[in-house]
Amino acid sequence: MTATQQILDFAAAKHFLPDSVRAAAIRLLGDTLAGGAAGGASDEAQAMLAAVRSWGTGDDVRLLGLADRLPAPSAAWFNGFAIHCLEWDAVHEPAVVHAMSVVTAALLASADRMGGCEAEQFLTALAVGVDIASGIGVAATGAMQFFRPATAGIIGAALAAARLEGVPAEKFADILGLAYSQAAGTMQAHVEASIALPLQIANASRGAISAVDLAKAGMDGPHDALEGPFGYFKLFEPGDLTRYTDDIGKRWLIEEVSTKPFPSGRASHGILGAIDDMIRDGSLDPAMVRSVDVAAPPLIHRLVGRPYKTDMTPGYARLCLPFLVPLMLRDRIIDPCCFHAQEFANPDLMELGSKVVVRIDDNPDHNALAPQKLSITLLDGRMIERTIADNLGSPTSPMSDAQTQSKRALARSLARDDCDPRIFDNPLAYATEPR
């Protein structure tokens, strides 16, 4: 049996989620919807919505955090964008895949147009889709060139939506191939910190729904889309699918997904979390900081080591440690409301930002986010050093209940007043019981 067939069989199989997997799915769904409601109210999402509405009208599916509805593909697009645009969405770190984002956006569209679904069906489809999207990332053996959260995400999301909508298993190979045929998104958007980054998540979310609809209409897709001569692991990135399929179904990858306490690139969280810890335990007085030095794996430097710029965009700022570190030292929180031109030109933030250095260490792993070494020089000449082995929010360093509640409270404050309160109070009901 090929590795691709193992994935297809896993996508269609009858599963009974272990209690720990079910709990992880509910927890991550709540985290994803909260961040998405905040993202849906953002200026970027509202600007993008005008374009989405021009594609057609309809009232099939809710828009996350809004009172509006659109046809399923357009709603999936908006919801995928909303979930990722603030950089607050969960990520499977070893895979470097924001696995919840595309899968959740697609499943919300599927559940809504079905008129709702059983909670267990939704949670199982979510766990399956996250597993496949993360598994494709785990199978990768090289540095990202294409934007893996989108290119792997569309495949996991399409198979998850097909499962939820009861598409016959014999159609799954076509759905995988049709999803792959629409996969897109490169790391250039990340290098430039372009708004195209969440647009790539949005496109994948819509593409997942389109793949299901096309298969239902009788369209076929390539059946060797992952391992073929022009398949995913030949064109997008090198990989070995057996790194995933040898253990497929033996452990659920959704349990390995990390949440993000801060609305910023995941590669910034190790440093921000360490600074937050030091302030909390009294070992660091923010007013005493002279400079900050970070020695980190190549991926950290590539993703968040960009220089401070006074004319940066909010998207750039979310991926800029020299801005995020001064913000954390000043506010002890990363608030999306601070991502605007006046703060970017704040002389105090600029001065300290110029003294934040991110250096590449000798880690040979292109996908590693740790370990990192943080060195803070104080005004009196003393130095504080920390080695960061785990990012806050990872399974080995989970967010506390207080930190989780703080994130939810901030997200709720950013969401629109007409936002459905179930997003925060009963996320599973929101996802499965459309009104």
C-alpha cells in the first residue's frame, strides 16, 4: 500500500477519538475561533471583505465574528483570512504548519451549509484534517519555499470537509488531487511580510471547499498528487511521507499543536515568553534594559529577525522581534491595537528596537524553532541569560489557565459588538449549530 493510500484510508476511516484528543480538539477550536473573531474585526479583514462580496451574494455560511453571510467558498476564504491575519493561530511546530486555520475555516463552511452537524462528527473531522495537514509538514525534509500552512493545509482541510459532508470514500483520491491542483502560496509573502500571507490561508480554505464541490460534480483529480513525478514532494518541497504514515493513526497530531499567547509570528514566542516570565518573577526590570541579543536557529532569523522600520505595516510588525521585544518590555503584552504608524515611530520603541539583535546559531535543522539563547544587557552592565528550549504554548510548555483567559479576554475586546457570544462561551455549539 502506498503512503498516499494510507492517508486516504485514514481520512475515511471510522474513528472514535480518545478523551485526550477530543479535549485537545475542543480547546484548539475555542482558541482558533476567538482569534478569528478578533481577526475578522480587523481593518485588514474589513478591507478585504469588500473584494470578497464582489464575487457573489448569498447567505449560506456565517462570517466569523460578523453578522454577515456569504456563499460557502467565499465565507471559507474570509474565515481563513480572519483566523490567520493577526498571527494568533495555533501551529504544529515540528511541521511548521498552522494546521487549525485552513481546516477550521473549511469545516465551518461545510457545517453551515449542511444546516449543522453532530458535535462528534465535527470534532473527528477536525482532528483528521489537522492530522493530515500536520503530517504532510512532518514528512518534509527541507526548508520551506512554498508556504506550508497553505499547501499542506488545503489537503488536510479538503479531506476533512469531505468526511464531514459524507462524500463517499472512493471520491477521496479525487478530492486530494483537486486540492493539490489548487495549492498555492510561497514564502516570498513572508519574507516581505505582505498581507498576501493570510490571503494564502484564505485561498487554501476556499480551495478545500471547491475541491469537495468539484468532486461531487463528477470532476476527477490526479491520484498520485503527493508521490507522483510532479506531485507535492517533487515540486513543492522534498520529503518522505513514511515519516508520517509509519505512525498514522497511532498518535493524533492535534495533541501536539501549540497555541500562541501573543498575536505575532510563532518564531517570536520563545523570546517574548521568556521576557514575560522574567518580568513576572522579578528577575528583570524592563526599565533597566540596554540591549537584547538573540542567538537562534536559522528559521527564527528568517521569520522574525527582520530590522525595525518606522514605515512598516502591521503585518511586518507582527514578524519583527526588534519591534515586539520593546513592546513587551513596555506593556507586558502584545496588543494588536499598537500595530499602527504612531507606535512604529515612537522614539522609545525605536531606540530599544535598534539594540535588539537576532543572530543565526549553528543549528543545522531548517525547521527548528529551538533552542534559542537570550542575552539581555542591563544599564548597569550586568547580563541576564536564558536558554529557551520550548516556546510558551507548546505541549511541553502550555499556557496557564490565566494566560488562556487573558488571550480570550483580549480577543473578545477586539471582536465586534455583534459577534456571536458562543464563539467565546460555547465554541463547539457555534461551529455545529448555525442560526
